[in-house]
Amino acid sequence: MSKLSFFLGCIAPNRYPGIEVATVKTLEKLGIELVDLKGASCCPAPGVFRSFDKITWLALASRNVTLSEEMGLDILTVCNGCFGSLVDANNIMKEDPGLKEEVNKILKEIGHEFKGTIEVRHIIEYLSQEVGPEKIKAAVTIPMGLNVALHYGCHLVKPSKERHLGSVENPRFFDELVEATGATSVDYEDKMACCGAGGGARTAVLDTSLQMVVNKLEHMKAAGVDCIIDACPFCHLQFDVGQTEVKKKFDKVYDIPVVHYSQLLGLAMGLPLSELGIDQNLIVNEEFNKKIERIRGGANE
């Protein structure tokens, strides 16, 4: 069995713990054990900390990496922002001896040292490259007959020269994993556009942030999808909580359920709904719930 440390980040355990449970249980079925990364802190958020003080950001992010180095395990994240922060810090520290020395002086004060011995992985990137759609398809017991709007998010594929995941404008690796569950990834306008949450936008300029998510929701609704599939708790929050804010501010109702990929995979593997946390969303669509029940035929309920 493969083994990775599990970096939870902030939003999943605090707002959407079902993502955490779904990830652990689905990867276990794929022969992957996730080990708690004890003592981990915020990644920290790349669009905020890094913009103000690069050394502080590097020290905080590198400390998280060293915790996993000390376990001898690569890190797995389920969040695009966490992935962007940790993988970028890991690469910078490996490639810049001067910064590595400067940051290690800080880490030494708390008993750690960055050595550059592990890799940082995102659940989608890892499943695509190390497991593959065919193995996932073989693990599916209840094909999900859903039409979904897939949201890649920014930090998963950008900066492209460092991610090495193929086309930035028209990637397919996430679509392939979604379709391995039996769902159909529906093309829609501005599919690769940002959700509007990152870079501190939700906090600093909420109205602008919400207008960005409205643009995406309009295109998703026009495509006639059953739900949104993401791979980032912050994007998840933007689509979920954001829909309630859009209703209040702009009097627009979309009512499109939001599902993290690990939750979709859990549905397809027949895991009980009570373990997947989809009901923790603010947006609850009864029509969607009934469709899931029909697809699953009441299995494990």
C-alpha cells in the first residue's frame, strides 16, 4: 500500500470535513494510506502571505514540508491553494541555495531543517499520474450518471511551466478522472476562468469576487449541469457559500450543488452518503439528491 502524509489545510476540516473523510476512505480503496500530518499549520495562503513577505511565507510553508520530510513521506493536498503554496515553496527551496540557507536559519530555531527530500502532490495530479483513470474506473461500483460542470481552479494548473500537467487552456486530466466515475464532464464557456475567491479577493473586494462567480454560474447553468465538481475547498466555499451571497446581493438563484472530487468518487464507490458530507453544503438541491438516490438505488442508505 502506498503511503502519503495528509495535509488538510484550513477550510476542509473547519467548513467541509466531509471532504477529508471522503478522501481518506476513497484513497484507501485504491490502496493508498493517508497519515495525519501532525503539527501542520496553514499552508499559508499563497496569494496573501507571499505577496507581503516572501521569507515569512517560505518559512511557514517549508516548516509544513519538513514535518512530512521527518516522516519520510510525500505530502498529499486536497486544496489548490495549499498545493500552490507548498509545491512552490518546496521547489524554490530545492532550487535556490541562498534562500534555503536563510530559511533554514529560521527553522533551526524551532528544531527543523528543510532538506528537499520529498514531493508535494495534489489529489487530482496524484490520481492522474500515479493511479490513472482505468484503475479508478475499475474501483467504481455505481457509475454516476451525472452531467457535471468541472472546475479546475487556478493553482492546480498554473504556473504551467512548473506544474507540467499539459495544456493550461484546455487540460483533460481532471476530466478523465471525473468520467472514470461514470459522470459526464460538460463543456461550458469560460471553464478555465477563476472562481473569484483567491488572492484575498473574497475578503478585500467581495462584490467583485461574487461577480466573477456569477459569470461562472451563469455558464454552468446554461450548460444544464446537475452539479459542480471541484478539487479545492476554497473554490468549493466560493461556489457554495457564494451562491447564498449572490442571492442576497444580486437576487439571483442558481441552486447548483457543489461536490468535491473525493465526494464524487465516494458516491461512485458506494460509500454511505452520511460519510461524504455533501449535506454539509449550504446549497441543498432536492432534485439532485433524488437523482443520486435513483442512481445509487438506495445502496448503503
